[in-house]
Amino acid sequence: MKKRWLFMLLLAVSMVISACSGESAGNEAEAEGETETEAGSEEKTEVVFWHAMSGELEGAVQKIADDFNASQEEIEVKPVFQGTYEEAITKFNTVAGTEDAPTIMQTFEVGTKYMIDSGKIQPVQKFIDEEGYDTSQWEENITNYYAVDGVQYSMPFNSSTPVLVYNKDAFKEAGLDPEKAPATYDELKDAAKKLTNGDQVGFSILNYGWFFEELLAAQGGLFVNEDNGRAGNATEAVFNSEEGLKVFELISDMYNEGTFYNTGQVWDDMRAAFQSGKIAMYIDSSAGIRAMVDNSPFEVGASYLPVPDEAKRQGVIIGGASLWMTSDIEEEKQQAAWEFMKYVTTPEVQAEWHLQSGYFAINPAAYEEDIVQEEWEKYPQLKVTVDQLKDTKPSTATQGALISVFPEARQKVVSAMESLYQGVDPKEALDRAVEETNQALEAAAKKSGN
């Protein structure tokens, strides 16, 4: 009995020891598992995203990245603000092709030709083809700008177009129909005369090259030769055409009549002039409409860009910026960047982006989301901007020009616009801008060896 009792005691002790050993081993395994998990989180593929969205828009960009990061465990997108578009592209130029280059770069639309020619970007068409990704879900009148010869170079991100913005209360006081904005130049001139009284002036356009390009394209006019640089490298500017001259004559005539207000080159000054009642109509970016409605002490209307009476309306060119994938980086990072780009274009994400930023949805299915439909009930002006884009006729005019010296060319146009206020003849002003742009094109061609 004693031997049997001793055997049972030893067996019990042995089981306790085994259990403790198992628990210890389990704890060690658990600890190792935690270490592996921590290591796994550190091994996420990092996607550095350089952007130029400041203020509230920076917060909106960060939210998109945060939501994407939380939706999966393999990729970590890190947005980094880089200043204005001009500042950002200058910084990109210094690091492109090095290990310091970002994975994704946001660049404004006029930097498209520069980015293509840089040789430092990977067209997203590669991933579209490899995956058989359906790009028909994207808005054609947006993607067209960033596609050349059937190649989609970048993914549209923040896209906008200009619209005519007007003071409905002022329209009523002037005996004009507040639900019928001017659709032609003659109607615009007539309305501006009736709206000009006391401290209020009828109409204004910011001295900004983009607005000239849009009014030119709305008539079907081209900015440069070679089908706006789409059929080959543009060698000369052609915006001193009949269409371009009509735009300059409109500004000159209305200024001389006293129905046009020169707001300069500062966006905030132009918007402040409208909100204070100094101007009754002006052209603004679609991205600024909601804020204008919220912050104006009167009812705000929005309408399509006016065109000359005899012109057939063609539509608008997309503005804003797109996302570019850099080359000379690991395939794994490129694939991660592509996954983020696809996420950004989903209807749900685009619906929130459209409402938070005022920019268009790249994926029109976003407009069917309940949150968008509900917001359009409050802000019908937003739908006007979308309808104008939908009604745009795809062409080399509305697709937009491709030139590497676009920012410089825009400044030439701005100088020409401002000279109108000093009494310079519209044709003379336009011809000078074209000549100076041609010099810039020639210098760029020599530098690149083309």
C-alpha cells in the first residue's frame, strides 16, 4: 500500500510539472506570436503619398488614408503635405529616381506633360492591363485629360471645372430671372449692364490662365497645335484664334463699358468681392461652390459657362490634380500604391470626398449614394457642376492641352489679360502672349533635344 501510495504521489507531481512546463511553453509561444505580430506590423508595405492639399482638404486626405489603412493589414499609406502644387513638383524634381522619392505624387493638371517627359513615373496603365481593371467605371471626361495615345498615365484625384456663379437676390432686384443665368456672351453683357449700379459691378473673371483656357475650349478652340499636343509635341501656341479673340474682346468690351470689375489674381479677393456685393456674377471653380453658398448673405446660383452666341457649346476641361506612381521603386510598393488608388476610386470613398471637398467624383456611381443625393437637395448648385461635366463633348479641345511649359504659358496669358485694363488692343495682347509662349516652347524643345 505504501509503494502504491508513493507511486500515486510521484505521478501527481509529474503531472503538475508537465502542466507547468506546458503553460510555460504556451506562454513562450504566445510571446513569440506577439513578437511575430509586432514584427508583421512593422513589415507593412509603406506608401509615401506626397500631396498639396492644405487646410480642411489635408484632413480629408488624411481620413481617406486612415480608413484605407484600417481596412487591411498589409499596406500603410502615409500622406505628407508638400506645399503648393508648384512647390511640390519642385521638390519631386530633386528626389525623383532616388530612394527619397515618394511612392505616390499628386501633381496639378498642367504638370501632366512634365511628369510624362520626366521618365520618373510608372503609368497606371500597366496595372490596369495586368489586372484587367474596368476603367469604364471612371468618368471619361475626367480620365481623358490624363490619358495619351490610349495610355492612362495617372489616376484622377481632385477634379474641378469652372462655373458661372451669380447673386440671385441681385438678379431679382435688377428684374432678371434668378433661375435663368446668362448662357451666351450677349446675354452676359446685357445682364451685367442691368446689374451694374451704385457700388455693384455686373461681372468679373479672375486674372488666371485657367479661366481663359476654359472659355476657349467651351467654344472648341485649341491652346496649342498638334491637336492640343495630343497628336505630337506641340511646337506653337494657337490660342490667338477667333475663339481666343472673342474671350479677350468680351473682357475688354465689358471693362470699357464699366460692367467688368478687375479683381486681380487672388482667389480670396474675388470671392470676397462677390460676397460683399461688389460684383454680381463671376466665374469660379466648382470646388468652391459649397463654401460660397454657405458663406454668402444672399442666395447663390450656379450655371454653365457662357459661350459666344454663334458658338456650339463644347463643354469644359477638367482641372485639379491627379495621382502619379513613381518608377524606380520596388514592385511591391507599386502594387501597394495601386491598391490604394483603387480604394480611392470606390463609390463610397468618392461620395465622401465629393461632399467634403467639393471636387467631382471620379466614379460617377458615387452620385447615387444616399449621402450625395441628400446633400444635392440642400446644394443643387453641386449638381449643376456635375451636369456641365456630363454634358461635355469629348474632343482635343475639352481634353486639354499638353505642354511642358504650361505654368509659364499661363502667366503669359495673365499678363495679356491685365494689359487689357491698360487699354491694349485684344488682338495685340493675345498675339504677344502667343509669341512669348512660342519662345518658351522653343527653349524647352532645345533643352530636351526634341
